Amino acid sequence: MNDVIEMEKQDNGKNWAMARSRFGKRAAKIGTALAAAGTSVTAFAVDHTAEITAAQGDALTNTTAAVGAVIAVAAVVFGVGIVLRLMNR
């Protein structure tokens, strides 16, 4: 196992030297930093499936309540209109 780790260290050293000689010291450092940042971003990704499902349930509840309120207001206005017509006769 230690041999594999040592081989990986050697490979990384060779790759760093090749990148540095090919692109310059600054470009090699920037490339290494970008690669490290890319791998760390995926480590911080969080699964929000439960929160999304809960929000969908809340949205459905709110929509149902709003539709019920609109129907109730329409029924009251219709009822008041009928009562006013009957009183005018």
C-alpha cells in the first residue's frame, strides 16, 4: 500500500514539474488551485430533496387555501347580489 502512495507522490511531482516547465510556474499553480477547488465544491454539495418536497407540499396547501378563499368571496358576493335583487322587488 505504501508503495502505491509513494508512486502517486512521484507521479504528482512529475506532473507538477511538466506543467511548470510547459506553462510556467504561475499557470501551474493556478491549474492546481482550480483542480483542488473543483473537487472541494462537489464535496460541499448538499442534498436538498427533503426541503424541496416539503416546499412543494406547502405550496400545494397555500394554493388550495387561496382557491378556497376566492370561491368563498365569490359565493358571498353572489349571495349578497341575490339578496339585494330580492329586496328591490
